[in-house]
Amino acid sequence: MPDQQRTPWDEDAYLRRVRAACFVCETLAGNPEYHHHVLYRDDATVVFLPRWPWLAGHVLVAPVRHLERVVGDFPVDDYLRLHRVLHATGLALERELPTERLYVLSLGSQQGNRHVHWHLVPLPPGVPYEEQQLAALGTERGWLDVPAEEQADLADRLGSRLAGLLAD
């Protein structure tokens, strides 16, 4: 994996945070303790860069409404609408950043991070196979320490690409 500034993962702080409040709902409410760089929002979906990315360009896509089950809480039309945004977000990422493989996964639990969301994580080209897949996403590596101004710039660029894709 290319050399990047990383910060060790603090498991205890993470567990306290994800059990204290819904990070998606708090982000949408404008709580500064849960600030994330939003690159797109409509009445049903929000797309943002997480504060603790695994890799450069790591993006989260979530419904605006607090839903907890990945498929069971969605009427099919709402699910497909959200996944249209997810698809366009993936295209925006692949067009903005060199990407060997785009990982798309939903994580969370009824015990923390209950608000359903999808992670889109672009794996850069040239990463040795042993450092790809779950190894690229492991907390033992820590999180990528990206300055806020770089995250804001990336959010602007991705947001512009995404708006263009969704307008088509």
C-alpha cells in the first residue's frame, strides 16, 4: 500500500462513539462533533467522506431516514433509488481516483452504527494482493489521516462529478 500518514485505531473510543448516538443522523443534524464532508444530499440519500477513512476516497452512502436493515426496511423503489446514487458515486470515485477495485460493503450492527450505510472504498492500483480485500480495510492498520482541507477538496471534486452523473 502506498505510504500514507495513518493514525492508530482507538477501539475503546470508537465503541463509545458508535453506541452514544447515530453518526448519520447527527451528521445530518449538523452536530459539529459528527462533522463529515458531505458531497451530495437529496431528500432520500446522503453521500459523505468519513472522518476516519480506510483508504483515500473512502465514501459512505446512507438513506437520510434512519433505517437499520440493509434491505428489509426499504420499499423496493426506495432501495433502487438509493442504489442509483450508490452506483453513480462509484463511477465518480473511479473517474476521480486511480482505482484497481472498488469495494462496496454495508457494515453496522444493532449494537452500534445502526443506521444502514454503504462503504465505497477505492483500492489504488499496485497494492500487493496480500494487502488487498479485508487486509486493506482492517482496523489494525489504523485510519488514513487526511487533512480537513484535502477532504473538503476531494468532497467538492467528487460532488461535482456525482452531480453530473445523476443529472444524466
